[in-house]
Amino acid sequence: MARKLFGTDGIRGVAGEFLTAEMALGLARAATGHAAPERPQVLIVRDTRESGEMLEAAVAAGVSAAGGDALLGGVLPTPAAPLLLSRYGLDLAVVLSASHNPYRDNGIKFFGGDGYKLSDETELEIERALERPAASDGTIGRVRELRGAAEDYLRELHSRFNDLDLSGLDVLLDCANGATYRVAPEIFRRLGASVTVHAASPDGRNINDGSGSTHVHELAGAVVAGGHRVGFAFDGDGDRVLAVDSRGEVVDGDELLALSALHLREQGRLRGGGVVVTVMTNYGFHAAMKQEGIDVTVTNVGDRYVLEELRARDWTLGGEQSGHLIEMGFNRTGDGIAGALLTLEALGGADLAERAAMSKLPQRLVNVRVRDRDSIAGAGSVHEAVRAAEAELDGRGRVLVRPSGTEPLVRVMVEAPTAEEADELCGRLVALVEAELGG
């Protein structure tokens, strides 16, 4: 039986339509009932969407109805959840966020007591439980505010980067009007940086709206206009980050990961001597790591798959081009704030504009909206066109056409020796996908 609700990163949909309070209550009740202790202690955190409070109340009710205690952590980045699970010794965490999606969407994802996202098998068991009548032994749990949760997350960050001195660094942070809007500026200030903040006034509807890591070119202009040394853009739930150097050039997750890999190896902290990346990672990253003697393993797109491979290999570092950076010695999911600080640690006071960790192959990526993202599997003409494009590149680049794991999109990506060739090949494939599958 395949999962019907859970995607590659929890459940997402339009709040109040697909993701209703009733669904949230049922999921929370089922997940709490699946937790091992007699009275599970369940952390609930959320981002800044207007639907967050409704879903928080529903999840808390579901936890309580299953006999667990719901601990409300309030607005916090997703990566705070696994850190706080460990710090408090809790049994389950529920994160309410749709990451980089528009404000109308929201989502639910679960972390087990070990700090890792629940397995596919456990998520399937939770879905099955929704189909059965709810059972109860009459035990009702409590709902209470977890005071000091944000401060404890900041302490974890400060402890990891205690030796990082940012005195004199002029940094611009784009918080996407999302979950990082308080904690990101605070930790940078505590480490000595001079901080200017953009998109840190959430109103429930402006999350990711023209800001954050999905609109990083807005930050690029602001960095140059303000004369800042560096800029970092987080997404709505704070589990990923992209950077901008002092010249206004965007530095994606591949380059940040390359910097981090070289730094951690130099420090003797790159356990296993390798890095886990996804199929979207630029060819230039692979070439740079090969030159440095660092192993690279590739997974499907999604930080959960990167994490699974890191666990299987007992490696330290992995990530995605989109900005997920996972340092297993610190956290068990992508952490945008930690990723930004790791980048600065790797630079050791040097200017990001002078980075030389890797040379990127020109890449063109287009998201094509389609009626059914799974229909790409049977689109023979598209697959034939992909094979033709690969033959045309003849080992000089690569082509990737795949469905999104969370949205009705097909992603078309081409890497080629020149931007012109990448644009031309990508445009050809995009036109075909739109003609065959477009919504």
C-alpha cells in the first residue's frame, strides 16, 4: 500500500481545504498513539502562516486526545525541533510549515524521539490509523506552552559556533517573513556581527512573498546597494539557506557545501571522508571533490534521502543545491542558520566573493506547472527528447527531468558548457513538457 498523504517532506496542501483542522487532529492523534511511552511528550512548533494557529490548536487537541502532553514551542525554525527533542528528552515533534510554499499552503511533518523524520513505513502506519475508528482508554493529556524554547535553540547554535567571532562583519539577513525572523538576527548579533534584517515583519500572509531563498536575487540587490559584506536568505521554515557575496553574486547550496566539505576535512571533522548530494548537484561540485579526493554519493532529491544515506554511511556532511546543509555532528536535518554560520566558519574571515571551492557548469532550471506531476513517468515523447538532448551534449553536460515531490510541477534541468547551449536545450524540453503535460 502506497502512502496517499505523505510526500517527500511530510504533508502539504492548501490550509482549510486539503489540510483541514480535522485532518491535523487525526494525524496528531494517530502519531501520538504510535509513540512508545504511555504518556508521550510532544513538541509542536510552527512558522508564521496565518493558518498556523488553527493547525497548532488542532494538533494539540489530537495529542491530548491520544493521552499525550502537547508542548507548544511557538514560532521556530524546523531544525529547532530535533535539537529540542534531544535537549528535553521528548518523544515526538510536530512541525507545522509548508517551507517555501505560498502562505495559503501549510504542512505537517513529524520527528521521532531520536530526532529523525519518521520513516516511510511509520508514515504509512499513521495513514492507516486514520482509516480506523479512534480508540481511547479515557486518558486525556495536557496542553501547555513550552517557555524558553527559542532561547534553548539559540543556546544550541551558540554552543556549536562558540569559537566563531563575527566582530566587524556586516551581514544582511533575509528571513522571508518566516520562522527565522527572531532567532537568526539574534544569534548573528551574539556572535558579534553587525546585522541588517530584511523581511522580518510577518503578518501571516507575507511569508516567502518576494523574499527569502526562493527570491534570493532581491537580497542580491540589497547587499550591493547597502555595501554589505555578505547576505544570507532563509526559506519560510528555516531549514535551508542561500548566500550572496559582496558583488551581488548568488552562492547556492552546492558552493556552500563545497566550502564546508573542504573546511571540515581540514579540521579533521569530515567523518567518512565523503559528502552526500542529490541528482540536482552541479557537475562542477563533483569535479572539485574528485580533485580534492573527497568521495561523493548521490541520492534522489529531498533532504530526507540525503539524511538516510548519511546515516547508512555514518558520514557527517550532506546537502542540496537548494540550500539544505546537514552537518550530522550538530543536527539531524537541514538547518539554514547553522548552514550560514558554517559557511562563515569555513571562510575563516575571508571574503565570500573570493571563494574558490568549485567552478560551476552553467545550469538552466525551469519548473513547469502540470496537471499531474506523476504523468511524466508515461510521457514517452519527453523521455525520447531527453535521450536526444543527452546525446547532443555527448558527455559535456547533463539533463534531468523529474517531478516535484511536493507540488504539481515537473522540473527541467540542463547543464552545458555554455549558458547559451543550456538555455537552448532547456527551452526545447520545457516547450515539450508544457505541450504534453501542461496544466
